[in-house]
Amino acid sequence: MMFITTKREEFAKDREVRAMLWIRDDYAGINRHYDIDNFPHPRPLTPPDVARVKDFHRRKVDLSALVTEVVVNPKATPPLLDEVARVVSDAGQPIPVGRSALARYSKFLPF
């Protein structure tokens, strides 16, 4: 939950809405982010089993009504920025993709 519900202080002025639909998978274990040594990872270690997702758990979402802009990491390379724009376009979404305003300070950023 920490990865979904928190953000760094430098993004405190961002106007965003975060939405989450949490439907537990009874067969996935308590947390797919922890390995056998109880070490947490930023991404799930196992993929979800989409075959067990029930039809009534699926939700249609109009992304273009919810997302006004995609802002790419300040350290993203131009090819990565182009790739993100292409993925958004290929998905049929009329959402603008831009570089973060922090990009001009990228050499000072710790990440």
C-alpha cells in the first residue's frame, strides 16, 4: 500500500487523484512484493493470475476523462519519452505526454 498511497515531498503541489480497486486474490498469498527472505520489492514478484479474475471484477475506465497529462521522469532519455508517447498513442488515448519540469535540474536529482 505504501507504494500506491504515498509520494515524495517534491511532488506535494501536484494536483492528482489516485484511485485503486483492491480485489484480493485468495490464492496469491498475503503480499506478492515480499520474497522468501521477507525482503520487500517495489514490484510484485509474481504476475496476477488473470484467469481467476471474475467478470464482475473488471471495470471499464475512460482514461482520457481521468488523465489530463502523462509526466515522464526528469531523467528520462528522449527515446524513452518518445516510447511513452507512442504507447499512449497506440492505446488510442488523446493524452499529452511531456517531460517533467524537474528535468532542467536532473543532474542534481538523487534518483
